[in-house]
Amino acid sequence: MKKYVCDVCGWVYDPAVGVPEAGIPAGTPFEDLPDDFECPLCSVGKDEFSPVEE
């Protein structure tokens, strides 16, 4: 599963970790995040994230 980085603040969504404090369990692919998902640091939406090239 691919990681995604917030284009605004640089926070990285890692599907292996999820966002437990937001109720998103580990193993949740970015594509399966709710449409209203927001960056936990700067509150921008999913459209402001880009895939991390590894």
C-alpha cells in the first residue's frame, strides 16, 4: 500500500499505521479513506495529498 503526503504541511499518511486517533484503523488504503478525510495537522482534504514516490 502506498503512502501519501500532504502537499501543504508534509504530514504522511501511512496505511500500515492508519490514523487511530481519527478512527482509521491500520491497513486502510488511502483510497478507502472517507471523502471528508482531513489532514490531522493542517485540516486540508484528500485532494491536497500526493503519492509518496519511494
